[in-house]
Amino acid sequence: MLQDAWGDINRKDRINSLAQNSKGKVGFVSLGCAKNLCDTEVMLHRLMEAGYEITPEETEADVVIINTCAFIESAKKEAIDNILDIAWLKEHGSLRGLVVAGCLPERYREQLLEEMPEIDAVIGVGSIDKIEEAVERAMNGGSESEKYCCLPDKDACALGGDRIVTTGEAFAYIKIAEGCNNRCSYCAIPGIRGGLRSRPIEDIVAEAQGLDEMGIKELIVIAQDTTVYGLDLYGKYALPKLLRAITENTQIPWIRILYCYPDKITEELVQEIRENDRIVKYIDLPVQHISDKMLIAMNRHGDSACIRDAIRRLKEAVPDIVIRSTAIVGFPGEDEADFEALCQFISEGPFARFGAFPYSKEEDTPAYSMEDQVDEKTKQERYDILMRHQLTISEAFQQSLVGDTVEVLCEGFDPVSESYFGRSFREAPEIDGKIWFSAAREVQEGAFVTVRITEAMDYDLVGEVQA
């Protein structure tokens, strides 16, 4: 069963019914990526079905669950800060229990309970189906010996599950696989999430049909690497087949693909993007670098020629496609020549949307012990320089859209600016900008409207609905 968060969690009659029979109030904090959010939504559903009331206010909760990210140092710090902030409510508020879920306990299973006694229960990425047990134990507080810890074999855990959609009425994510086999030398994800495990096509299609019945207008396909989807189940890349199955069995107008790898952009996938009208002409293609020396050091599966070829084939097949990418600066061994090559590549303008990250030195990864580590000051300087290059490209791209008329999916109304906001096919939620627009009539969340772009900012656009 799929349920809409606004139509269920926050609906007064539902809350009143829950309050009369509730086992207690549970609050959620979901950190990290959209893949983590899908896990949070499964846990929300399980707890509601078990009789718990979900509250958006941590100060009202009996138990708070923090679903954590531990991919890089900044994510770990954010998770720990949130744990300490919520733990304060145990001493100064009415909070009875604190559950920490997801990547942080999976990565630091030994230290977490020892070093943070405020935590009452931990569950790993492979045990979200145990969330009811964890909450029940946390609800009772308990001594050190009674703390709940569930960290089973993540490679054997069930995938998917009924969930509560928390992203509103316009769009929803759908996670098609878990884990990763790519083994990039900087990445801790295989150790945290395990190896590649694809969900069967029929399971994904059934979930997509449920989202379609809810009225979701945009389905965002995600995994650690979407392009490798199906290799473990079917012996070949099956993303094109999955996309066709979704479009043949639903009426969802927009399907967006994130987390595609350049070396796996097959001709079949390019053709599916070109010929399938419901796949938005947008692709997320993380390249991480363009220097072959750096790509080898990163253990990326594809050299600079592969990256350029993937971009060329996509743009030749779909001239108006928007390609988004990311890069890492300051990776061990990156010298000025490598960085200049990356800056030159970005200045050529292959990406309408782009983000960069200073390299984060992560234990339990091959890059952690590599020689020629780049100092933090140089990393930040290179990040700033690279993003200035991209800002010039982004500004020109945004300005080129002024005067255009675009189809926009409305995501809501902002009372402060007195403007509606939404996105066209060119913007993915959270990672790209928004389109802010005025309208002479009321526009519902989840509705498509025609907007004329009147102004461009660095990353956002401004427009007005056409009659």
C-alpha cells in the first residue's frame, strides 16, 4: 500500500483516530539522499500500521527516529549533531526514546552505542523491517544492557516495501536497486549498503502503479547506479526494459532518471530516452573528473574518452537534453594539470546543471591511505574556482531561457514571496533550482501549467502563468 503523506499523516480525522488508539507518538528526521528517504517512508508506513501516531514535531514525540547518512565527513557530522540535538529533549523535554537508523550505525556499529549513551536503539540499513521492535524498546528507555541493536546481513535483506510518500502530491522517488559493485576508491557505500541487488521489474512496476493511482505526476528513478540495474537478476543492463514496463503500465506523465554512469550509457538506453515521450529529457551523469590519471586513481569504470562519447551520443540523439553532473576536486594525487583539465572541460559547457565536492577522506576506502593527499585549503580553493567556471555557464543557460514558454509541474505556494513554485523538465527536485511563478488563478499542487519565463537568476527562474 502506498499512501500520500499530506493525505494521511497530517489529515485531522486520521490523526484523531490514531490518537485514540495510539501506542505513542513517533517523530522522524530523515538525512542524506533520496534513497535514504525511501527507507524512511517504508519505516513510516510500518509504524503507522503498527498503531503509532506520526508527529512532525520532535517536541511532541515519545520516540524520535533519525535515519542517518554517513557517506562523507559532513554527512556524519550532520547526523551526530542531529542525534545530540534530539537527545537534549530526553533531558529537558518529554522524549522517552531515541532510535538511530541507517548508514551511521551500519558504518560505526561498534562505537555508536558505546560513545553515545543517549541512543536507545540502533538499526542498520538491512533491518528497517525491525523498526517496530526498535521503537517499542526505545519507548521503554532502559539500561545499557537493554539497548536494542539490530544489524543483520544487509546483502540478504528484503528490498522495497509499502511506504508513506512524504514528497507531496507532485513527485515521488522509486528505488530500483540497493547497494553497488562499482567500488570507486573514494566511496564507502559498498561497505555500508552492500553489493548490487536489483528489485524485480514486476515489483517496481506494481509500486509505480500505486503511485500512479495516488496521482503522482513525476516518478524519479533512483539507485546507487541506475544504469547497472538488472545485471544481477537478468545478466544484462535492464534499465531500458524497466522504463518501458513502467510507461506501458502507468500513466505517470514524467519519468526522470538519476545516478547514471557514463560507461553504462548503452545505445538501447539512449534510444529509450529519445523515443519515450514520457521520459523527461534530463539525465544525471556523475563524471567525478576528466583527467585519466584521476579516473584511474578513483577506480572509475570509464576514461575521459568514454565520458565525452556518452555526452556526445546523448546530445546527438536528444539535442535539447539537460545533462547534470558532479565532480570531486582535491582527490589524492590531483595536481595543477589535472585540475586545469577539469576546469577546461567544465568551461566547454557540457553540463547545464553541475555540482562539485571537495574530496572527503573516508576510512575503510582505498583512497584513505593513498599518497599525495591534497590539503584542505587547496581543496576549497579548487572547489571555489571550479564553481565559478560553472556559474558563468549556468548564468548563460538561465538567461537563454528568458522569453521561453515552458511546462511547469507546480509543487506549492510560498506565502512569503506570494509565488507559486515548481519545476520544468530541466530541473530535478532538491539538487537543481526552481521556477517561481505568478498566476491569475489558483494552481493546485501537482498540476501542470504553462509558464512564460520573465527573469533568470543564478539557479532559479521567474515567470508567469499563461492564460
